[in-house]
Amino acid sequence: MGKQFLFLALLNILSLSYVFAGVRTEGYFCLFKECRKQITTTGPKSSTSIKNRKEAGTFNNKGVQQTGSFTYSYSSTNSRKFSAGLDIGANILGAEIKASLGGELQWIKTETFAGTQRIPPNKVGHAYLSDRVTTSVFTHKIQHQEKISGKWKNVGPVKTSKSTVTTTIPELKIEIKDN
């Protein structure tokens, strides 16, 4: 029973460390004082949707008694872009993205895909291109601090800011239909 409790406690701690993604500090210029922002980031909360679905080609195997071979190829652009919240630097957001989403803060790359799909007799293969768009929202709590008597002290109220990261990855899907 004791080992199960420790295991569950460890899982709980690990899940909390994922939810509370990070606390980072960033210095900024103050006249006559040392100043910084302490930024606590939570998230991301992500949602995925399919957009821009369009038919890219067909293979008609109607009236044929043997399986056909539909060969396809396409080139697509994958991208990630971001909108940093107020008072959030790209270095802070970039560190959070690497820790939770993986990869870089922003990128654009073109890839070429090719493949073959077998189409049964008397069926039609339809190739559809679409974009899988994942939007991730990070919430930042920003506390300004000043160094007073060698210790960091909070100055003013905590501010909240949100950053958005949008990742677009094109997909090719072959659907086999009667028409």
C-alpha cells in the first residue's frame, strides 16, 4: 500500500509540474535600482481543428473488376507562428514552447509527400488536402520586482497576459467511395 501511495504522489507532483509550466525572471532597466519581472506561465491549453479541406484529385476505378493503384504526390508548407502577450519576450515564450510543445518558437518548412493507395474494384478514390491547425494558449502572471536591501520585493499588482502559438500541419487523406 505504501508503494502505491508514493507512486500516486509522484504522478501528482509530475502532473502539477506540467500544469505549472515555469517560473522565469527577466531583468529590465530601472533608474537607480535593480528591477526584474517574475513571470509564471501555465498551460498550454490547446485546441485542434481541420481547416481548408479541398479535393486534390480522384482515381476512378468504376466498371473495373480489379484493384487499381492511385499514386499521389504533393508539396505542403508546415508553419508555426506566435503572438506573444503584453510584457512577454520571445525568449520567455520560446523556453515555454520548447518545454511543452517541442520545437522552435516559429518556423516554416516545405515538405514533399508521395504514396500509393490501392482502390478496390468499382470504387473511386478521392484525395483531400486539409490543414490541421493547433492553437495553444499560454497564460502568464507577471510580477514586477525591485531589489531592496539585497532581497527581491514585489512592486505593484500582478498582471495577467496571454500568448498564442498556432501550428499548421497540412494533411492528405484518401477516401474510398462508391462514386
